[in-house]
Amino acid sequence: MYKAILVGANFQNNNLIDYYMEELQNLAEACDIEVLYSITQAIDKITPNLYIGSGKVKEIKGFANNLDADLVIFNNELSGSQIRNLEEAIGTRVIDRTLLILDIFASRAKTKEAMLQVEIAQLEYMLPRLAGLTPSLNRQQGGIGSKGPGEKKIELDRRKIETDRSKLKNELEEIVKARKVQRKNRIKSKIKRVAVVGYTNAGKSTLVNALIDFTNKDIDKKVYTKNMLFATLETSTRHIVLDSNKEFLITDTVGFVSNLPHHLVESFKSTLEEIGEADLLLHVVDSSHEFHEKQIEITRNTLLEIGVHDVPMIYIYNKADLLHKPIYPSHNPHIVLSLKDEIDVALLLQKIEAELYKEDFIASLLIPFTEGDLVSYFNENTKVINQEYTNDGTLVTLELSPILVSKYSKYIVKK
Ligand SMILES: Nc1nc2c(ncn2[C@@H]2O[C@H](COP(=O)(O)OP(=O)(O)OP(=O)(O)O)[C@@H](O)[C@H]2O)c(=O)[nH]1
Ligand SMILES: [Mg+2]
């Protein structure tokens, strides 16, 4: 287990530095790294060779010696030569936030697609830094960066890395193509789609599971949840059927974090495209987190970065059971709840249903007795409010989508 010192350069005395450093600590712990100490320095501009001032570097070396640290993690993204210079000056391995996040993703990836995406992002991170990576660093590989292309780094051969990268990209493209076909079929089926988005550890997977629990108790279908950063990397989609016979697909997605490495976002774009095609986004927020407003902003910006602008969104201020004082949500429409509370989950489902099916009509249809199958169809597939038998046929009052309204318009007697 690595024992690390965290370092953050703070430009123009940004008041969020404490938040970023706390997050960096969480990221390190998600990587099984023990954090011994955290240092920040206010700077106006980057010192080219060491990023921060040389006096501060000496101070870090002192802490590293005294505390017996074997790793220094920078909150800021470093160049290859900065890494090399810092390692020489401090005498430990030096990595940055980006590499740390890439490493967490590498250790969490389970599907072929996710593994390829992470590996491509890792190679793209490495390519511009090859010159700076010293041989000793490469021999020390193991632990951090050891997943994916880690071992291959011994050969530090740019050409080889570039070939690897394009091979992996081709492989990924094949998988993406296959998934696109699947997705097209789903779009054709016209079933409504909901995507769950939000900061990592906010409760996105818990939400999917709560809906599964509430609607069909099929625990085999549950997705993975855990109190750690980036528990979910792969998107997974589940089918929810409501009491009203209405249904939708719900997709759980990877969580966001501040300064999500650009290569990683690029690499995961194909997976995240599904978000933009959804009819509704559920933006889950850990309302018990001190900086949840900042986390909302980061999530919104990341969504913009992947090209999602105009999908309707409900803000779900989750973990209300952990709140010590009331909160005043600034985003609408919203709901404050605890996903651990079944009544709250029922209310949430109502809200989702109302939003997804807001265009539905209540209509009365007179179905001739000769078309009995149609009456059963409506009972199985729509929300029937009332049904009575008249001399001319069955009078069914029900909620209809605009599509069904036009399809069965000839039977409509009242709308
Ligand atoms: N107290 C409390 N804990 C909750 C609530 N909802 C979720 N959690 C916990 O929060 C932690 C994270 O939940 P997940 O559902 O895994 O979070 P996620 O957003 O999917 O996280 P990533 O996949 O890592 O991005 C778990 O330990 C959950 O049990 C809630 O309403 N109250
Ligand atoms: Mg999750």
C-alpha cells in the first residue's frame, strides 16, 4: 500500500482548494492509498520545471522523509518533465490527479468496452509524457498504473504505443457499432428512456435499484452500489413497468467528478451518448454533501461537454435522511428525498411518470363487441380508468399517448 503526500497548487487563492484537496484524498483512498499529509501553495503562475516553487518542493521532500512517504500526488496535471524533475528532487514517485483517476477507472472496469476505453485514455495520457518518464519509474511499475498498459511501459516505444492505441480504438469501434444497433432497436420500440446522471457516490445506482425493488422485486436485476468513488463504470439499462402498465427503460451511468480527465471523457463518449438520447434525466445529488451545489455545477458542465443540452431534467436531492438542517434547492424541478425511504421512492416514481407521460390524454373509446381483443390490449398496455358495457360496445376510459390517440382515433367518443 502506497503512503502518500497530497500537493495542491492554488491559483489566485481559489476558495475551493479545500474541497478539491478533500476530493483528491477520496480519490487516493479509492485507490487504496494511505494519505499522510496534504499541502497547498498559493501561486500566480506555474514554474516550468517543477510546477510549484523550489522552496515548496524542498518542504515536501522534508515531509516525505519524516513521514516515510513513498508517493506524492499533485492535484494539478503535470507534464512529463515536471514529473521527472519532481521525482528527482523529492525522491519518491510523483503522479497527478489525472493518472490517479485513470488508475481507479482501470481497476474498476469490468466489461470489454470499459477496459478498452480506459486503456485508450491511459495511452493518450502517456504519449505526450514519454520523454519525461525515467527508466526507474518504469521499472517501479506495479500498483499505480500497473493495470492496462502499465507493464508495456517498459518498452516506452512511442511507435508501439501509437500502434496499440489505434488497434484498441478499432476494437472499441466494433463494440460501439454493435451497441448502436441494439440502441436503434430500442428507439424503434418507442419505449420512453430515462438516464440517471450525477456526481460520483450521489446514489445513482441506489436509485435504479430502488425503482426495481418498488416495481417488481426482481433482485437479480439489481445494479452494483457501494460507498466509494466510481463504483459504476459501465452503463446498464433496466426495464421498469409501473402499476399503470406504463413502462420505461432506465440507464445507470458513470459518475462525474471535478476535472474528469479530458481523454477519459472523450473515450467514454460513446457510452455517454445514451444520456443525450434519453427522454428524461434524473440528476441525483448528495444533498448531505457540504459542496453539493458545486457538484451540481460540475455535473452540468460535464453534460455540456458531452453535448447534452436540452433533455428535461429532474433534480433529485438525495440522502435527506443525513441532513442536519433544511436545504433550499436552487434547481427546478426538484424533489428532496431519501432513496432509502420507500414512501419517497413511490413519490419519485409518480413524478417520473407524470413527467414522462405528460402528453398523455384521458379519452373515452367505444369499442365494438367484435373487437374484444382491443379491450384486452388496452387493459394490458395502458392505464384504464373506467370500463362499462353499452348497447353499442365497450366504453373504455383510459390514458392514451398521442401516438395511440391517432392510431385509435376512430373509436374516440370523448377527449
Ligand atoms: N444515508 C443514505 N445513503 C444513501 C442514500 N442513497 C444512497 N446512499 C448510499 O450512498 C452510497 C453511494 O451510492 P451509489 O448508488 O453506489 O452511488 P452512485 O451515484 O451510483 O456512485 P458511483 O457509481 O460511484 O458514481 C451507497 O453507500 C449508498 O448506500 C440515502 O438516501 N441515504
Ligand atoms: Mg453507481
